[in-house]
Amino acid sequence: MKPSISSMKPYQQSDIGKRLLTTLAALSLILCTAVAARHPAPVSPPGSAQQKNDRPFTLPAVQEWRGQTGQFRLKEQGRIVFTDTRLSGSAERLAADLHTLTGLTVTPVHAHKAAAGDILLEYKPLKRMNDEAYTMDISPKGVAIRGTTRGVNHATQTLLQLLDKRLQPGTPTGTLPCGRITDTPDYALRGMVLDCGRKFIPMDYLRRLVRTMAYYKMNTLSLHLNDNGFPAYFHDDWSETYAAFRLQSERFPGLTAEDGHYSKAEFRQFVLDAAELGVDIIPEIDVPAHSLAFSHYRPSLGSKEFGLDHLDLDNPAVTPFVDSLFAEYLEGPEPVFAGPRVHIGTDEYSNSRQQTVEQFRDFTDHLIRHVEAHGKQAVIWGALTHAQGQTPVKVDDVLMYDWYNGYAQPDSMHALGYHLVSVPDGMVYIVPAAGYYYDYLNIPYLYKNWTPANIGGHRFKERDPQIEGGMFAVWNDIVGNGIAVADIHHRTFPALQVIAEKTWKADTVRTCQQWQRLAATLGEAPGTDDLGRHPAGTVLEEPLVRPGSARAIAHIGWPYRVSFDIETAPDSRPTAEARGTALFRDAETEFYLADPITGRMGFARDGYLFSFRHTLRPGVREHITIEGDQHATRLYIDGRLVETLAPVTRLYPKNKPFKLIRTLRFPLQHTDAALRSRVTALRVESLFNPQAQ
């Protein structure tokens, strides 16, 4: 047993001994001070051999970081060595992304050993950890990543984030801090719900979104494939009310939406490709409510009592129709719904009569078992508090999205045995420009207060095994309100960042202010640019914009300023340019010098055309400036503000208002060959301020 200090006897010294020791101590102090003055101790710079590296910023934060000294520097013509062919895809994607971020060429190589300077990917399940876990050892000699395929995929995204300096101009790239990462998620399901029913979301965007989700270790995208608008915005007439079903159907010709849908082949391939990135696509066909698309297709299916957006559960033809519809995408050796889970909807059906409640519960139970019979896990919206009754509804192996306590009380659903996904509407619902729920999520509140264990204010024990995880949702309730995919993405991206953070690691390691400042320095996945975000300053300059020319930059996102001089041809035509002439366009947007309808300057995107009150005149020279942010688009002529296209209120019958959004993510990729005017002094500026995000 170690003796305490109080029990030890003081050292007995003679007076002569005391004086001698005091003198020697003084001489020693004088000598050391003199030496220090001539040779001051060096200050260790961060990452030097004398100082261990601090935890680097990644989003989400890694679970464990053990800092070491020094750095690893990527080298040109380096190698990514993968020891198992199951990791070949991970290695190839990493090589491509490294080239995008750093410009370095790194070659994937299948081998059993790594050499100095290599990045090693080793397939190795980690003991007592799930298949999303990984370790990463970074030393001056190389990087070693170990885990299963899913874990290695996550590790490569961590590595890319450590190298990502796209929004940090002047910061050296190509180096990694030495240390050891041990990482695994706190929650198994981390993702978002996207409403494609009320607004068509193109497949190209979905693919880019999945890539960015994987960059942030989000692993679930739930796609709401059918829905309808509110009758109040369509003269209270169900036959006029917008409704859409977004999948190609061969069994029910005419059911598929004509203004945008996915073919069976492309949807199946999308599911398979997303799985390669570690993202599970959960397709949702929402029944028996939100089902106006089916009533439009076959009116006898709709309920006259509860509204045509409700399927009539008294009609014996309803269940066979729904069974056949689901079976179309579940049957065969190569089903369209190729992933492990399928969402059957089951939210917000009427509970006005107990008989209706029992019918709804029976229908829900039947459809769960129908999906399971095809080898899929059934997913439902929580509705069984709203629809309390005696008819049993299957619990085992059913996943429930718990979104509103009045429809599904979280503790009651937990007690029944359901595995829950936390999607509390008052915290994580986005409805763009609707005036209810969130337009943009409250990021500081979520960072400080929310984890998946918090469902509508009911807090479970952190990492409760019945809480599968958490999601946010984007709902496009207000059909025809001018919202573009670019607007949706601008709202989605910050939400994705904070939900990724809080579902992977519930315990934060930084203050909210620190986290927000650093999160603003990370963009979308390498090679993905829906935000069109650039560091503040001049992004592009062209002395002369030539007809038919192209640019490497597809577009610039908010906030921005684009200016140019234009001199129109001096002839007798009523307008300087033919209608439909685009000065700039990309795959989604056209900026017109003369729009196709009015001949005025304007732009089109997502099926909407917006025009400024300005028409180019023959033989006139003008200096044009366009400024845009996520709220409005402004046109200046010779330094004078001509018009601001801000949200404008529109009224439907019964004074039902909504906001029409007129934003522009400015396109730059192509100039029409038909351009007649002389356009000079093009300047494109980013006004992006990370601290304002």
C-alpha cells in the first residue's frame, strides 16, 4: 500500500546542509536561465513531431480520434491497394474522387500488401462492432483502412472530407493528419424523406443527392412516389386537384404521371447503384389516403364519404387493385423495388367511424403481409394511436416512421414492440415557402437538442435498440408555387448536414457555433455541384461571350452577381434578339435575352417562366447586372434597379393565399448559337459568406 503524504517524516537536515543545498540551487537556477536566454526552446507548430494532432473536423464527427504526430502527404502516381475484390468499387470511386479534389492521379491496385505511400483498403470485420464500423490509421508512411464494404465506404468519405478544401481558398491540400480513427454510427438508419409525388424530382438530381448523402454517411433515402395537392387550391374540385403517381405502370396504362415519372428500368438501376454507395432507397406507394392519383385513374376506387384522396375501403375492388399495383414492382427475379424495404404509406386516413378504423387496421395488416410475402420488410407511417381499435396489426419486423404524437404516441408504439424511426414533424419537416412547418430547419436547435431518441418531445434512452434512427422530410405540399429543385436542394443541404451529425454521433464534440462555422467549409460530394457554391470573389471573366460557346462552370448558386455589357444590332427588327434566345443555359435553366412568350429578358426553370419588365432594343448599349439569392432575383440596367422578382402572393378561391417563388440559380454552361448581340465584359462573382449560412 502506498503511504500517504501526511504519514511521511520530514527529511532531517543540519543547518550547514541546508545552506549548502540552497546555494547550489541558486547557482543552478542562474545557469539554466542564462542557457535559456541564449537558446530559447522551440515552439512546436501544429502537426510537428513534438505535438500530437488535434481531432480534425469531419461531418459527422468520428467516434474516436487518437492523435499522433506528423502528416501523410498524398503523392502523384500513388496507389490505393485493396486486398479483397469486394472493395474494388470502393477503391475505384476513391481514386476518382481524389483526382477531383486534389488533381492527383492515384491508381487502384488489387494486392495483398501495401508499400510506403499507399492507401490500404482491407476487408476485415471488426469484433464487437457492426458492419458500418471502420478503423483508419494514418501515419507518415501511408493510410490503412479496415472494415467490411460498408465500413470501408464510410472510411473513404472521412478521408475525402479531411482533404476537401474547395471552400477554403489558399489552404494547402493533399495532406492528412496522422492519427487513429475508430468509428461506428450510434443509429443504424440515417436519412431523409423526399416528396416526389407533388413535385417531380428528376432522376439525375436523385443520383447526385444520393452521392452527397453517402459523403455524409447518410444511408436511407425514402421516396414518396404518389400524392396530391389540396383541393382548396383547385376550386375545391377533386377532379381539378393535382395528383401524380411517378412510376411507369404496364398493368395500369394511364396511371403514370405525364409531367414526370421514372421508368421501371431506371428506377431499379437507381436502387442498385445507390446500394453500391451504401444508401438504401425505400420506395413508398402511399395508400389508402393521399391516393387521389388512383381515384383519378379509376374513380370507383375513391371514397365519396371522406374525399377522393381516400380509397374506399368498403369497395371490394380496392384491395385487389392495391395488391396488383405493389406486385408489379415486387415480383420477378429482377424486381423494380430491388432494395430490402418497401413503404406502404398508411397515414392520415379518416377515423370518424370505428368501423372505418377497423377496416383501416385490417387493410394495413394485409398490406404489410403482402409486402413481406415478396421478401421485403414493410415500412409504415405511424397511425395506430389515431386509429385505435381491436383489429390486430402486425408488429414484428415492421418499421414505423413516427412523425406526430397524435397519430402514433411514441411510448405506446414502443411498448407494442415497433421499431421506430424518429421523424417528428415539428422539428424536422420542411415544406418550402408554405408558411407552416419549416422553410429551413432550425439548425442550432437541432444540433443542441435533438437526437433520434427525441420523438416529438418524448425522450427515450439514447441508443435504445428499438429506435432505428432518424430522418428529416421535405414535403412539396403547395403545387405550382414556383419552387425549383435548386430551391429544394438549398433547403435540403443544411438539414442533411445536421441530421447526419446527430444520427451518427448523438454526443457532440464541438459547440454549435464552432460546428456551424466548420460545416460551412464542407460542400457537396466531390464532383457534385447543385448548390453552385464558390468561395467569395470573381469566379469567371470573359472579355467576349461568343455565340455557341461553352463553359466548365455549369452555374453559380446563391448569393451571386452576374454582369455584362450588351450591344444589340442596329436594325429595324422590333426586338434585338429572336424570342427564345438564351444567353446562358444549363441542363435545368435558361436565362433569356428574349423569352419565348413575351420577348422580354427573363428565365425559365422547372416548367416556370419569369420575365423582367425590360426588353432589349435594337442599336442600344447597356450594362446588365443580375443579383440573386435564395429569396429573390434582381435586375439592374446601367446601375439602376429595374425590378426585383421576390416572392409574390397569389390567391385561390376563398382567399386561399400562397407564395410564388421566383428565384434563379444562374446558368452559365452554354450560350445559344443564335445570339446576335455583342456581349462583352462578362463577370461572375460569388457573394458566398460561410458565416452567414
